Amino acid sequence: MRQVLGLLAAMMIMAGAMVPSMAEAQVNPRDLPNVNQPQQRFDGGQDIQPIFEGWSLNENGSYLFHFGYMNRNYREQPSVEVGPENYFSPGDQDRGQPAHFYPRTQRYQFTVPMPADTGTSLEDGIAWRVTANGSEQVAYGWLQPEWEIDESTITSNGRTGFGRSTESLFANGVPEVEVSASVTSVSVGQSVTLTAMLKDDALPELLPPRPPRTRLPTLIPPDDLPEAPDNIRWYQRPNPPRNGLSVLWTVYRGPAVAEFDPSGYQRAYEEPEPEGEMELDGSVTESTTSDNPATHTAGDGFTSATFETTVTFEEPGTYTVRGWASDAMFIITGDVTITVE
């Protein structure tokens, strides 16, 4: 009996000695936490994690698979062409995925239509793989029942509901958008005018102006405080306005970044925003000013609006620029392809 127990103990010790080597062989070192650098952020050199956001059911019984991604870099915007390093499987490699990746988390970037007879197991789903900076990451999408989402989920996670009620959300209709470019073949450094024409049902309802925010005087930095040096600013994802129609342009596919003028969301409703400071009862209240003017060229701003934007490319290649049209709740997209020589 003692011999048997001794043999079992020896086998357990050997197995324990083998586990670390097996784990080291199977785990990518970049996925292991570094206890010496728990808060370190990387401007570049990191990979891209595709994200399966969930699935939704269409009225005809088919499905939509929703995808986003997280670019682990804070500044680098990798471009990964659709192909061996950016593809879906099984089936078509190109399912409309982005090929230019903005920093950090970008949710609900595109959808993949799936037929009504799609099975519910992992084997019936699809996988999106992206390789960036030498590391491949994958997202698996399938009809897991708990992953069903709807408009309420998307607006909540995307923070585009702005506190409106669920009834208001489901009463709202999705806006329509038509996008075009003045030319589709240009030279490096030549500007292109992008036009977006939006139509909507005048919903959701107009939200009242935000109340001024009050802050304690001790929390206000002094006027002569020097700014922290920052040669390259971190990317900040634009958010759509709370009211009215608006549009944002980004590079969806292409070898490099592009310069949009104006940048960020163009709005059709002039939204007063808190700015400036005034003292009131021992505290400081931010005054209200019109810091976000309307830039549409036509339309009433709620049922229709036309926007014009210029884009300039500094590197040759084929670009797909995407217009993200918002009615202050739902977002719909339109693409334009431009060849730069």
C-alpha cells in the first residue's frame, strides 16, 4: 500500500512539473499580465481583437451578426487589407469588415447577414481573424441564445440613447443616408468633397439643454497651469450630438489615415454646451454658450439635412471612406470608394 501511495505521489509531482512547460507552450507571452507594469499603455505595437457583439433576428427569419473590434494601441491605427491577415471563415473571406482600425474599442462597426437556416452550434457560425503586429486574434460568432440583441442593446452600449425612454426608441425610425464624392480618382494631396444627404422621421424628440454643471472652486485648475507635453494626441472617438441629424466621416478601408475637414460629427442642430465659468453661492457654475454650430447646407435639421466635408489623402491607394449618419439615436452608414494616385 505504501508503495502504491508513493508511486501516486511521484506521478503527481511529475505532472505538476510538466504543467508550467505545457502552459508556456500554449499561451502567447503577450497575453500574460506583467505584474511590474499593471497600468502601462501602449501607443503602438499591439494587436487588434475582433469582437462579436451579438446577433439580431430579422423579420424574414434571417439573422444579422454584429461585430466590432478593440485596437489595443492608443495611437497607432493599423491598416490590414482583407486577405490572409484579415478574413472570415468559413465561406467568403470578405464580409464587409474594416481594414483600417482606429484606436481602442470601436463597437458595432458592421453586420454580417446570415441565412434563416443557420444552426445554433459553434460549428454553424463564422470566425473573424485579424493579424496585426505579428499577433493573430479571432472572434467567433454563432447563435448562442444569450447573445441575442436589439436596438435597445445597441443604443445602450453605444451610448446613443442619451437617456430617452424605451418607448421613444422603438417609436423612432432608422434614418436614411445617401453619400457621394465630387470625384472618385484623385492625386495625393488633392481634396475631395464628400456629400451626405440625410432623411428622417423627425424622431426622437428634442432633448432640453443640459443644465450648467457646478464644481467646487478647489477643483478648478489655475489659469496659468502649464499643459502637459504631448507631441501626438491620443485619439478620442467622436460621439453623435444629442439632437438633430449629424454625420461623421472616417477611413473604413485604406492604407493610411486621411484628413477630414471639418473633423468629428457635423451637426444640423446648434447645441448649446456649457463653457466658461461664473461664481454662484460659493461654487462655480459653467455658463452656456453655442460652441457647436450647425454646419448643414440644406434641410431643416430633423427631417432632412445635407452636409459637405472635404477629405485629403497623403498616401496613394484605394480608400473606402464611411459616413456615419445619426438621428441622435440610431446610426446608419454609407460608403464611398476613392482611388488615390
